Amino acid sequence: MKTLLSALAGLMLAVSLAWASPGPDEQMEDPALEARALALYAQLRCVVCQSQSIRDSNAPLAEDMRGVVRERLLAGDSDAEALDYLQERYGDYVLMMPPLQGNTIGLFLIPALVFLGGAAGLAAFVWHQSRRSRELEDEDDVARAQALDEEEGLS
Amino acid sequence: MTRLVLFLPLIGFLVMAVYFGLGLREDPSEIPSQLIERELPAFDLPPIEGFETGLASTDLVGQVSLLNVFGSWCPPCAVEHPMLMQIARSGVVPIYGIDWKDPPGAGSAWLERHGNPYQRVGDDAAGRTAIDLGITGAPETFIIDHTGRVRYRHVGVITDEIWTGTLRPLVEHLQAEARP
């Protein structure tokens, strides 16, 4: 049983290594460029398998896109220029992080507005409750004072 | 007033339900093309094995045409192929092909087996032209007007319905536009 499990684990490891992307033949010679390339891969969406970055995807198109990134870096592009190159061809969709602009502003604003609205609602509720309980206390006090007065025959 | 406030969550829920409900009707896998109303990116592709001529972007200037990206490895392309043959036979519009990421010889073997609907085929073995075109998967088809501008892109198989309902009317409209 144990040997079967370890064999399975070994097989899975081998498969995952075989599937790991970017592949070993995609390494850039210059470690500084390789680091930049890896960071860029993570920022670009695989357009076939859209919830993955091209760093995580094994789709042939993602492989080609990684190739394009390396070519751009070797051609002396800055990180922003390399991203622009693909954005020009695939649009904003290719960026994992949507840019802040007119049609995406809701993405950034709505969660903040919902949070602020909830916080304001909660604050208003708490304030209202505490005021009401204070008022009730006051009413209680008046009633009790009257009762005492009556008891002592003052009124 | 306070009664109305109690309905706010329900109203909020209904607004979101309608919004997300509409969102479900859209196809999230379809990425809008960046090429619409823009000039076709320049390319000059070599011929596939056994063919004399390749395909350059300049070949598409001068008449309305379809540019179809396919691959012998692509199952939906096999589904689409009879439709392309039918369009080619009808003579309504010339079809140009880009053989995307096929191993040498695979494209021409495919055309020999299934018939060749294309006026010219370019070999994009490296897939760089496909990236310039913003291709997300095969098959994809562009409608190019007579000035070499991209006017429409269809992602996926051209069905009879899409051809008669969408592509053909647009092609005929652009052909009428091209006539002086």
C-alpha cells in the first residue's frame, strides 16, 4: 500500500514537473532578464485558458506569448513596453490586473462604496440604538421618580 | 420612510440579479478583437509544403475577403471545413487561409484530404502572425474590406446560420460599399 502510494506520488510529481511551465528550454541566459520575464508572465493572461496567467499555463498559445515577451526583452523593451506590445494585440483582457480607467472604475469603486455604505449603516444603527436606550432610561427614571413621589404622598 | 429602508436590501438584490443575469448571457471566452476598423497587421507568410505561393497581408487589398485561421490539429476546423468549401464554391467571397502552428506538411495533407477552399494559404508555423492578429484559438475568421481594413471577426466555427445571418450580409454590404 505504502509503495503504491509513494509510486503514485512519484508519478504525480513527475507529471507535474513535466507539465511545469515555462519549460526548461524557455530559460533566458541573463538571470536579470529571466527574473523580469517571469514577473511579466505572471501579469499576462493566457487568452485560451483565461483564469490562468501565461506563467501558469501550458497552452501552446501561452508558450508563444512567453516567447514574444522574451523577444521583446531581448530587443531592449522595458517591462511596460513589453506589456503594451501584447495589450495592443489582445486588449486590456490580456492584463491580469485590469487598468484603472473609465470602464473599469466600478471594479475598484463598488467594493469600497459597499464597504463604506455598510460601515455608515452600522454606525447609524449603533448610534440610534444607544440614543434610544438612553431615552428609555430617562423615561424609566421619570416614571420611577413619579412612583416614589406618589408613594410618599408628595403629588 | 423607515419602512422603505427595509426594502433596500431586496432592491439591491434585484438590481444585482438582473445585472448578473444579463452577464450570464455573454460569452466570457470571447475577447473583443483589437483589429476592428483597423488595418490588417502586415505579414508575409511562406507557402505551406507543396504550394507555390504563400500569403502576404497585401494580397488581401483590392477586394472584400475572408481570412480564416485554421490548423490540421484543430477539431472544430474540421467541422467548419465543409462550410468553407461551400462558401468557396458559391464564389461570393474569396477565402484566404493561415495555417496556424502546424508541423511541416500537415496543412497540405489536410487540404488534400478535405479539399482546398483557399485562394492562398500562408504558413504560420511559429504562431507570431496569429499573435499579431490577436488570435485566441482556431478557427477564427476575419472579414477584410477592399482597402485592407478588418471589419469583423468571428470566433469559432462558421455555421450555416452564422454565414447566412451575419457574415454573408456583411460581405455583400462591404462589396456594395467597394463599388464606386
